[in-house]
Amino acid sequence: MTFDNSYARLPEEFHAAVEPGAVAAPSMLAWNHKLAAELGIDSLAEDERELIQIFSGSVRPSGVQPIAMAYAGHQFGHFSPQLGDGRAALLGEIITDAGNRYDVQLKGSGRTAYSRGGDGKSWLGPVVREYILSEAMHHLGIPTTRALAAIATGETVYRESALPGAVFTRVASSHMRVGTFEYFAGSGNVDALKTLADYAIDRHCPAAKDDQMLYVSFFRYVAERQAELIARWMSVGFIHGVMNTDNSTISGETIDYGPAAYMDEFRFDKVFSSIDRNGRYAYANQAPIAQWNLARLADTLILLGAAKSELETVLTEFPARYERLYLALMRPKLGLQEASDSDAELIDAWLNHLQDKELDYTLSFRKLATRIDAVDASHFGEFELRWRKRIGEQKIESTEILALMNSVNPLFIPRNHRVEQAIQKAVAGDLTIFEDLNTVLARPFVEQPKFAHYAEAPEPNERVPRTFCGT
């Protein structure tokens, strides 16, 4: 396993050295063989003991320079000038044979310079949650950080009670955030801000260097990635929960799955996060918040000479860009191959019907697909009749429409009650549900009779209405 350390070679104000500590009795919870193969490190699995030592933080491989990254962030609209990786250590970067660069980061490996009094450890619950949700997101085709490994430490972590400890290995195309830019802008360190922006451009969008308005071109790239990401979240009923600027990546990948959840019954104002008391990051607010976060990035780029008017143009265009991407994703979910000016209104009518009837978001799309040739409107009322009239205008065989809908509407999502059950069982030493979910969610669009119960909506007494930050 050969690491490069390009971020560690940036000036010292970008990061702080960190030394993950040896743990008591590490053991393997999960190893992502397919991702390891993509990274070219699958041979590590030949020696499981060494593998466990590396990804528990107990052994530092040759060439590794562990660092904690510095960043700031607007948290629920309030600026915190210094946050940083309080419980994460970036081991370095792997460059694949295809030339792609990926960060490899340990989460929960101990204190850093940015721990702010915390122990830097993770208990098992957040590790299980992030492993399941991030891999499920990947298999749904949505940009995300990935899960490479989950290691039990054999140690006890103290939160409200004594809990088993664990370390999670996260892979990302980078860990740069809007908050990273804010860190240097907030302190007036324009030289470091320029170094960061140039590094980000080299790493993520080198084509921007051909544009005379370099930083505007970079900003447009980030805005495009964010518009696509949020549109994809919305299409599957995903709620991030904490869209602070320190959780908004330059790469356009989903990052940090603490309070994240997928909706069961549909509501525009749905909130899961226990700390989002005013609904700032509710489901329907995610696109406007992404635009707000982008405005904070634009504020930093003005310091580098980017034309304010050009940045404002990109920001102004964001809602329309998002809407186009969202409609392009939602049309096939309703079996629409041909665009119509009335599609946006039809989609809104569908969502309002789901909300009014308190119907399950995911399963309703799959049920709707079975109603193509029905002659009554017993399931979805007046909307169903209107929808069948619309798809009938396409002159496409119903079997083709059914196949289209089932190819884009997942049957299996990481339902919150199942994730919580996986955590509870894992704490008790039983990984069955954790392993089942990772298996079934790798094929979210395919019927899997053995695992059919994982597609079911929760019973009222099974619902998990609140989720919590991993710390």
C-alpha cells in the first residue's frame, strides 16, 4: 500500500500532525473487498492481522504521514472560526492505476489538535451507521464518501454510558470543504486561501485553468456538483440532517452520516436530526441551503479577485440548474421518458398526495409502477387516473414503463429502524443485521425474496424519529 501525501505537503497552517494510538484488542467488523480492489490494495486482506492493525490505527504503514485537517464552518448559520478534524486522521492518498487520487482517513482514532476537549474516539454506533449509509448511497449511484473498513477496538468509550469502541476508515476523492476555504478567509490569510484554491483546482477541476476567470470557473464546477448531489438526495428521499458548510464538500460527495436518514412516510418538512430544532435542514430546504453554502464559498473567492458579479451569476443560476437535474431524475421515477412542460406540476401533485395520505416515499413509487394497466384508482385516487393518462400519451408499452420505473426506484433503502436494529445487535456482539443490510443494499433495485423484510416500512412502534450526531 503506497501513499502519497500531497495535502500533508501543504503549509503547516493547513493541518496538524496526529498519531493514532494503539488499541487494546482490535478485531475486524467489516472489510470492503470490492472497494479495496478498486483502490489496488486488495492484497492487504491476505494478512488479516496486519490489516486490523493498520486500520485500527495501531500500526503506521511506511510512507504514512497522519494529519488532522484544519477547517472552519457555519454551523446552523453561525460561524465557528476553527473546527477541524477532532477525531479523524488522514493517513494519506492512494493513487489508483487509472490515476485517480483518494484520501484514506481513520475516524475515531483518537485526539487531535482540533478535538476541543473531546477524546477523539468513536463508539460502535456511528461506525455501523456510516458504513451502511455511505455504501448504500454509493450503490444508489449518488456521489459519496466510501466505507473501506470498520474495526472494533476492544476498548470502552464513555458517552452517556459505557459503549464499545470502533474505528471507521473513510475513502473520499478529497476532504476539502466549504469550511476549509472559510478557515483561511476568516483569518484573512489570503496567501493560504490561494494555495488551497489552486490545490483544489489541480486536484478536482484542472480544466478551469484554461479559463481566464479561474476562480469563477472553479466556483461553477463546485456549484454544478452540489446541484447534482442535492437533486439525487431529493430523488431518493434522503435527508442529510446537518448541512453545515463544514459538511459541504468541494468534490460534491456526500459526507458525514451522523443524523442522516431516509424518509419513510413523506413530508416536505421532514427532519430527523435531534439538534435541528427549527427545521433549517429539513428535506425541502436542502437545495436552498446548498445555495446558501455556495454563497459562503463565493465570499471567500472574492478575496482572490474573483469578480463578484460573475459569482453572483453562478449563484443566481443555481435554482434553475438544480431544478433541471431534479426533473431529469424524477421523470423516469414516474415512468416518463418524454419531457412535458406539465411534468413539474405532476411531480408536485404526486408528492402532495404522498404527504396528504402519509404514504411511504420509497414503496409508493414501486406500488405506482404496478398500477399502469389498472382500470380503477383504488390506491392513489385522482392522481392515479391523471398519471395513467399522462403515461398513455407516450405510446410506450406498459412493460417498458414498468421496467424503467423499477430500474430507478429502489426497493431497498437503509431504513432508519433497521440501521438502529443493526447498531443494537452489533453492540451485543451480533453482526447479522449489519451484514444483511450491506448485502441487500448492494442491489437496491432488485427483488431479493430472502431479504424482503428489509424493504418493509416500519411499524408505528418501530419508527425512529430522531437521529444523533456521531460525537
